[in-house]
Amino acid sequence: MGKEIKDFVWTPSPAELLSENEWVVSEVNKVGQHTLELLAKLAAGARGNAYQIYSGYSVGAALLSHSGVVWDSCNAEAVTYTETDHAEKSVITRAINCGETRLHGRKFIRAIAVSHKGESGPCGGCRQRIAEHADNCLILDVDPEGKIKRITSLKALLPYAFTPSHLGK
């Protein structure tokens, strides 16, 4: 006899969720409150530079690399919307343009802070873009004034993800 459909259902187990929570707390302690608050302030500051002529929705991002360098950027809309640069994509591209992957390899993101109005995390496309450069990292949700609202991880936001590690990279 074959399996029942319920046997194919997958969600993170309580043990996996607890392990990820412990990783986030440990990484927050290693990075330090001062650095996380700096990322939040930089993300909020970058938000002020957003080119959001169509939607009026400003987003800023700040990225901490494993090398300790911090980068910031913002969203830049295009009339077609599909060509809009999200702040997360923009800050990752900026870090790459300045040599992060050449100097430190694919997995250079340690933490990324995103400042915006409302309650949400990075969109699905940005989560996948982050996964291109981190198997896991801290993700900070930051309000427009630069206050941290929430800290989580890429693995919590994008469980069961397909990443370059699956291709041996």
C-alpha cells in the first residue's frame, strides 16, 4: 500500500524551530546590540534617499558583511515596477560592486536590516536574493525612525530553500 497524502506534509519541527531561535539569539549576541542598532539607523537613513515616485513606498536597507564592512542602499522605482530595484537587492549589488564576493566569496552577508512602514519582511524575491549570498543570516525589521521592531533569520523566513549550497557552491 502507498502512503497517505498526510505523510508527505512537511513543516519545520518544534526542535528545528527551537534550534533556529537559539541560532538567532547566539548570532545577535555575537554581532552585538551596538552594531545591530547602527544597521537599523543606516537602513532608516538610506530609506530617506529612496526614489519612490510612483508608489510613495520608501525602503532602506543596511547590510553587515562577514568582513565587518557595512553597506546601505534604498529602493529605486521604475515606471514598469518590474524593473524596480528593491532596497535589499540594491544593497547586495552595492556590496558586490565594491568587491565583497571577490574578497570574501559567495556567503558574505551576516545581517541585513530593512527599514519601511508597516509590518512585513523582505519579499520572496529578496529572500531568495539574500539566500544567494548567505545560507543563513540575521534579518532585522526596522521602522522608519531606525528602531528595531523584530529580528529573525533567513532560515526562519525561507525554510526549505533552494540555495547555491545545493549545487556545491
